[in-house]
Amino acid sequence: MQGYGFPRQRPTTGPTAPAVRRGALAAVTALAVLTTSACGLLESQNGPAAIVIPSTNALITESPPSSLPPTSTTSKARSSYTAPAEDSYKRAVSSAPRVGVSSFHIGATTQTGERMNDVSGVHFSTPDRNVRCSTGNNGSGALVCAGEQIRGPRTARSNTPEGCDWKADLAVLNSEGIATGGCANLYPVLYRSHILEYGTTIVTGSFSCLSDVTGLFCLDSASDAGFAISREGYQEIHSDDRAPSEILGGSESTRSSSSAAVPSR
């Protein structure tokens, strides 16, 4: 007998039941595949990436730009600036009348000692006897001058040879440049040497010195370094530096003042 008020039940047996079950299984399987694919896709997109640490030597091994010049140093310090050739110390020293060196191989080893003739090297003094110079007498290849205006280090440098008789009032000029202070027993400067008259230049080897009423000016052609000893004191110079106008061209005033020279004793 048919009941009232109840829906009709779907048969669970019979020829339509397997089809229903197969459809439900296929749906579940498809859902599982989609879920698995989605998870894998999310993991591949949002998962942590591998951490790459850059080499710590990158900056060290990197070559500098080619436009940067290599670091360089020079031992020839410039005292001022390059001047036109006609205004330079080189021109001033070379333009003055040159004296022969045959009269400058004379001197004494002490202030009161006997003067010796035909000694090796070249030796001279300024007319006022305030500065005396020697070169070549000990094979050192240096021009060495002594004077109270020269005030080098009071104590010997760390690389000074043992047994050095250090003197602060020496100026040593050679092919390496100029230095103040030195070993008097290594660079002997003779006393009572021949006078280099005002307005004249003496040349020996690579050294040249101009005697002037304003001072003594010496240069070395090998290093282009030199020094000036004047009333104002001692100063390192360079052959290309601007010279005082008083000594340019070997002025007439310097030559006319030669009569004030102190005679050799």
C-alpha cells in the first residue's frame, strides 16, 4: 500500500546503482587530483627560494678603473714653482763669468793649520768667509758646504754610520738631492780655501755655484736640486725655480762689489 507524505526512495540496488557509485567515485578522485595539484602549485610559487651568498672577495679582486693612474712618489721636492727659463736659478748661475778651477786646489784641515797646495778636490770660500765648500776630496761625489746659516738636525739620523762626527751646519748636495747635517769626518770641508769672488761661478763636475753679494747659490745638474745661503738664511732650491732679480744674468752690481772681497790667508 502506498504511503502518503513520504518521498519516493531511490533504489540502491538494481541496474542503476553501480552507475551512481562510479559517478561519485570519479567526482571524489577528480577533487583529490585538483587539491593535490593546487597544493603543489602553491608550494612551487610561494615556497622558500635558495639563498645565494655573494663572494666576499669580489671587491678585493676587482681591478681598479684604468683611468686611475698608479701611485707614484718623487724624492726631488720643489721649493716653489717652475719659472721661465730666463728667470730660473739655472740661468742665473750659468750666465755669470766662470772661473778656472786650477786655483781652487788649496786649503787647510783646521782653522789655524798650514795651507796645502794641490790637494784633491775643489775648495772655495765666500768673500766674507762665512761659507766654505769642498767637493771631490774624499770620493763621495758630493758638494758639501759649511756655514752658520745652515741649521740641520742637532742629532745624527738613525741610519748614520757608526763613528760619525755629526755636524748640523753642513749642506750635502749630490745626485740624490740635498740634505742638511752630515758627518764631518765623512764629508771634510777645508778651511782657508781660495775665495770665489762675487759675480763669478765655479763649475766642477755636475756642481756649479754662483757667488753674489746677496749669497751663495749652488746647483747639481744631475738632480736639479740645490741650495741658497744668504743673509735671510738657508733655503733649498731647484734649478727651475724663479731666481731673485738681483742675481739674474750676473748683474753689474755683483761684479762691482768684488773689491769688497776678503783676501786669502
